[in-house]
Amino acid sequence: MTDVYSSMLHNAVAAVLFAIIGVALFIVAFMVFDKLTPGSLWKELIEDQNTAIGVLMGAVAIALAIIIAAAVH
């Protein structure tokens, strides 16, 4: 019974660590994408409420999440 709890604890810690690594990689990749594109994406998205930029950033977020999930897995 102790082995079961030890295994569950080990898996939970691993899941939390992988989640933290995945979120950190996502933030870094998002910042790199922001630097590679001309202009300020945040200004366009927040101040100007540019819907096209919102759709683009949503697609980038999904793509980055898929890539990071595959790399972490």
C-alpha cells in the first residue's frame, strides 16, 4: 500500500514540474514571437482591439501548446 502512495506522489510531483516547465516554455516562446513580429502585439490587441491579431495569437497559443505538450510528453 505504501508503494501505491509513493508512486502517486511521484507522479503528482512530476505532473506539477512538467506543468511549470510547459508554462515557462510557453511564455518564453510567446515573448519571442512578440519580438519577431513588427510593432507591438499587446498595443494592437489591448488598446486597438484588433480582432485579427486576437485570432492570430489564439492560433499561435494553440500551436505552441501542442508543440510544448509533445516535447514534454
